Amino acid sequence: MTAVAPPRLSDPRAFGCVAVLLGGSSAEREVSLDSGRNVLEALRARGIDAQPVDGIPALIEGLRERRFDRVFNILHGNKGGGEDGTLQGLLEALGVPYTGSRVLGSALAMDKIRSKQVWLALGLPTPRYARLAKGDDVQAAAHALGLPVIVKPACEGSSVGVSRVFDDAGLAGAVELASRYPGELLMEQLVVGGEYTVGILGDLALPTIRIVPAGEYYDYHAKYQAEDTQYLCPGLDDAGAEVEMRALALAAFRALGCSGWGRVDVMRDRDGNNHLLEVNTAPGMTSHSLVPKAARELGIGFEELCWRVLETSLADGGAA
């Protein structure tokens, strides 16, 4: 088992009053509310003075009144969410410590197109893709990549707006669905193989998880509602392959300027090649979520995980 250093703090009073920022107005609001409730309960169980705050406007009001000393950010998504760098910039400007990635890492990770551009520039593997603007020839893009392809919003998470397209007839519907969300569209090659995820906690890549949905795909239902999705941890039987994927995930996380904690999603094709999909800088903390499952493999329970994530807000591991 990977050696894990003990938590840095033992006194819950050292954190002051913590705003658990949840909910918001993004397409992932319900997931964020669920995650936030779990985090709030865990922090309070450890003696931390933690208070729920629904959305950024409510947080601003609380900060003006000096009610909070730091922020545990569990907002998901971009529009009204807390993962695109907007919230991080606000908190940096106000000098308020917070969990997770800084401004640049949050913004790059939320934008899947820019993430790919950074990874490709550094020689890190990711599926071939096309950036789709309004009016582009979608059929030509799909043929250039080679069907089947994935079509999705470039700046959403939780499988929101994602379609798998196997022929020309499915392209129009996929584009229409993805276009309901703000930002550009991303089309990428569909990788046939196993779906994996790697949690990141500080400088540590957690054990891999292989995701095996009962249905054909790991969609929103399989992620947050289904009870028959299997999660195999560690996800790889071969020790060398396990080390390789975890190292790749940590490299991808750092390449985007991410820090603190997060989750890296990876596809492994039938030839054993890894392909980076995306980085999540405020991963889910629901009963179905993956970072807690991986942390448990290292003996880190949910309450301790939340404590350790909160430690990423400290001056030498988070915002000043």
C-alpha cells in the first residue's frame, strides 16, 4: 500500500469558520448540493465550524460580513459554478483561503479544448479532436476524425450534454444537445476500451478505479443514480500499468497548473494505451463519487478525506 503522510493539522479550530460552498446555478447544481451536504456533515463530525453557503452571491454577502475564514469549494460546473476560475479569482482578490486549484488551473481544466492543447504541446496522450464553432461543417469534422466520435460541450462536467455518434444520422441531434450549454463544442475520437479515473490528493495520485457500468456507457445516470455500476479499485491488475496510469494522471494534472485535489479521467484502449479525457478540479463527493472510493483504498475515510482537502486551503498548500 502507498505510504500516506499524516494530516498536517490536528486542531479543528485552526481552520476558523469554514464556508462549504455548494449548489449554485450550473447544470450540476443537484450533484453539488449532494456533495456539499456530505462534506458539511464530515467536517462538523471532526469538530470544524462549517456552514453551508448556496452559491457565489450568498458567499459574497457572508464574506462582506466577515462570517467566514476560508472556503471549502464544492461547487461543480462553470455557469454559476466554482470550477472555471471566476470564483478563484474573486477569492484571490479578497485574500480568502480556499480549497483546490488556483485561477489558471481551474480555468484550463474546465475548458476541455484548452486542456487538450496543453497536453498535446507536452506530448501527453489524448484522443484526436475537432473544435466546433457555430456554422462549422460537423459532418466533415466527423469524417476527418473517423466515426464513431463523441460530441460534448467543451466546458461542462458530469457527462452533461454528451453524445456518442456512430453514423452521420446521429450528428445533428448530438450537436443540438451539446449546443444547449454555453461555450464551444468538442468532437473527439471515441476510444474503445476501459474507462478509468485517478484521484489526486496533494502530490499523491490515488489508486486507479475502473468503471464498469451495467449499461453500455458511464453516463449521468450511471454516475449518480444507478446502484449497479461497478467500481474496481485498484482498476489495473498489472502493477506496472497501475504505476504508469497514476503517473500520467499526476503529470496531466500538473500540466494544467492544477493543485490541491482533483480527479483525472482516462480511457485505456484495447492495446493498453492510455488517453487523457479531462481533469475535474472540484470532484463529486456523493455516495457514488470516485475520489472517496480511491482514498479508502489507502485507509483514508471520508471524514479524513474532507479534512485533508480542507488542508489544501492552507498558506503553503493553497491560497494565502
